[in-house]
Amino acid sequence: MIAEDSEGKTAGYAIELSAEEWTEYRIHSQESRDYAVSIKVRAIALPATVHVSRAGDSQELAVTSSDWAELTMKAIPLSSGTNRLRIRVKSGAIAMDHLKIE
């Protein structure tokens, strides 16, 4: 889907996920350490809850606005090598623009 801002202007591309749908990312880390992670999302259907998991570690985020917002998660530990990060919508529906890992 083409993402739009609150004024209807094109803002890039995003994916839409509804309840129980998910997407997964493979992330390669040069070293084992904790990473700051944020996700740019907006709710399409409220209330929206997103479950983010990686190898037994998980956290939930409430997406409370239909406007684009950058939500910051608690630090996520990644192992050296390839890691899988799954983003699953538990309730509602979202549009997700990007994931930032620092």
C-alpha cells in the first residue's frame, strides 16, 4: 500500500496487517548485544495491539492513534549472526511504515 500522512499526502510505502496477521524480519547482527528498536505505525482499526517477539523475548505495543507515530520498544537482545524478529497484530489493524534498529 502507499502510505499517506494525516493530510492525505503520499508518505512512502507501508504494509497493512489485521488481527492475527504477522510479518517477520531476518536481522544480521555483527555481535551479541541489546539494540534500540522503534516502529513507525498507525492504527487502521482501534484498539490495535502489536506483539513483537524474538527467540523467547517479547513485548506488546498499543497503537492508539490513526496518525503516524514512531513507537519505541524496550531494548531487544540480538545474538551474533541471523535473528528473526516477528511482528504480529493481536487486535485491531495497523499500517506499518518501517522498523528502525540501532
